[in-house]
Amino acid sequence: MSAQQLSDLIRFARHNSPFYRDLYASLPPGADRLTGLPVVDQKSFWAANTLHDSSVLTGPLSEATVYKTGGTTGSPKFSVYTRDEWRTFVTTFGQGLVDTGLRPGHRVADLFYAGELYASFLFVLDSLAHAPVDNVRLPIGGGAPLESTIPTLRDLAAQVLAGTPTTLCRLAEQVLASGVRLDSVELLLFGGEALFDDQRRLLATAFPGAEARSVGYASVDAGLLGRPVPGTDARVHRAFTPHSVVEILDDSTDEPITEPGRPGRVVVTSLFRRLMPIIRYPAGDRAEWTGTGPGHFRILGRAEEGVRVGPVSLYTQDAQDAVASADTAGQVVGMQLVVRRWEGRDGLVLRLATAPGDERDSDRRESLARAVVAELETVRPLYPDSVRAGFVHPLSVEWARHRDLAVNPRSGKLVRVLDERPTA
């Protein structure tokens, strides 16, 4: 990281973005050390970054591409890139694709999702086009019917399939059910979700000659996060130096973690984005340094800012707002999101704590549980859609006392998200 590059970004954001100007108001005029800056609060960031009259942006929205990022239908969140920023984004990510095993001439099927302002399909397609090795791109998309996708993959002899684990597994099930052989497939590049052992077994059965690897670690809001590290497990990545800075911060103190094996939350600073600056922005994941190489870190799962359940992204604020809307009597005194995995699918459990005495009124609790689930499904319609598609288990509610809610053993603070899924 160039110190001049960082200090220039801080100075530029402070001068041109009202949000960062207010955030840094108490800092000395010449503040230029990353660790001397506050970590961005996601709720405040997105409240300020409205599509009209955003106080985060450093200039008018006159030349950019607008993408949708995680959030509710009532309060959609938008991330913007100028053409130069997008070119840097996909060119740098494309360079990391060689670490996945992409070889010259590979025929790559892009099975990520397109449309409705989502970025993943275009991002992967453009990254492949900017990769340092020649490749043949097959822009099929994740929404194409499997009945046409499988013959296309067979007829074009696709060698690499890129998509979310959910999409790849849905394809694998159809391949096995139909008895079609796709012997040309030798590489499965997954992104957007963790890949679990039961999914690996399914993919290995459907594509026995293929290896599953991470396509890379990035998001449309946080930008570049990590490129794959060859020869390690798929969770290990390294920062895209010098285009971004990845920090792992202590859950309780926000102090930077430097020693290997100690988990913390991932915070990123993008050194190439200036229209919508990303400076010490929480990526929504937890990770640990591995100590195996410079900047090598292992992704451990989602942090409390958000959670990924199959193909669905949820923020804790989504669930908190749903409870607040449904719980007109104020029964709920605490909440945790618990993500579990059984029968080959993810499922989300809302663990709700009630005040003493309320646990005896089972009818009232059942009515409240239905109301909370209905409210959350209204603001996150992708969840019930994914239930109907068989990707995830239905939302459920688990009742508890407040003392039963898990807390951070070091700080005593409530843990908002518990990820009880086994990771590989």
C-alpha cells in the first residue's frame, strides 16, 4: 500500500463526501493513518447513501453504473462504479482467476445471476474478458432453465462452470437425475456463498473429473477483498494489494489483529474507488490470518452485520425491523439469527427471547412467530422464493429466555448471528 495513495484518498473523501467529512470531523486535518480512522457503521453509511442526494458520494451521479447490493425491498441499497473504477475492478479480479486454475483456452460457463441491477453475472463475465489468459466465455446465466443449460454445456464442451454453490448443486442434481454426462467439466468456480462438505460430495458425484475452487472474494459494495491462494483450502485468500487493504479487527475492541489463528471481522479499504469511497468498511464476514504467506487469510463465515442463507443475503437490521413491526405488544426482549444446515440445505432460525412470564402464553407466541416470519418474508421475498425452489428450509422461530442468548465471552455483548453450519 502506498502511503501517498491512502492519504490522498482520505483527503479526497474528507473534502468531497459530506458523510466522510462528518465521520472524520473530530480528527486532525492531516490524519492519514488507516488505524486512526473510525470503522464505518453500515447502518449510517446506507442511510446516507441514498440514490438521490447521497451524502456518501464525492460528486454528482453523472457517469457510473448502478448496482443493487444486499438490503430490503423497502430500502434497497445501491453501489456505483465509474467506468474506470469498474475496469480496474474486473481487471484486477481477472488477474486472480489464474490462481483458480484457469488455463488458456478454457471454455467457461458463467452461471451467475443477471438483471435487476445485480452485478455478479456481468462482473464474472467482464473479469474473464480481462483475465491474463485467453478463454472462451459462455454467458448462460443462473436463471436459464436447466433443460437448456445442460445441453448447451454438453454441446459446447464447457470445461469450467462458474456460479454460486446453490446453482452448481441444482445443476448437479439435474445432471444426475437426467443421466447426462458432462465429462468435459474439470473446474467448478464457486462464489457468493460458502461451500459445504455435503455440497462437495454432490458436485463430486455429478462431475467426478472436476475440482471445486473459489472464484475469488469480492462484493459489489465492499469491492475487491481477496484472490484465491493455490494449493490451500478454498477459504484461504490474499488481499488484492495494492488495490485494496484488508484488515481483521477484534470483535470487541476493533483493534487490528495481527497474529494468525485469531478470528475477527473483515474490514476493507478500496484504494481505487473515489466516487463512492470505501474506507474501513465492514465486509460482513469473519476471518483469521493463516500465517502461511503475506496477507493470507481464511474466511470463517458471516459477521453480525449480515448473514448468507443459501443464495439469500439478510442483514440483522432486516430481522430487527421485522420483529419491531410485528411485535406491537413488546414481547420480544432479545434476538439472534441462527443459521443451521441439515438435509443438505441451509435454514434460518430466529431465536427470540421473551420477557419472564410470556413463555406461558403459547398461543400468543405462535401468533407472534407467524407475524414475524410473514414480515421478514415480505421485505426479503427472495427467501420464500428460495424455499419454494427447494434451496433453503423455511424460516422458523425458536423461543428462549434472554439469559439463553449467546454473548461474546470477552465483552459480554450479544452475538447477533450464530453460524452453526459446519464449514470445510
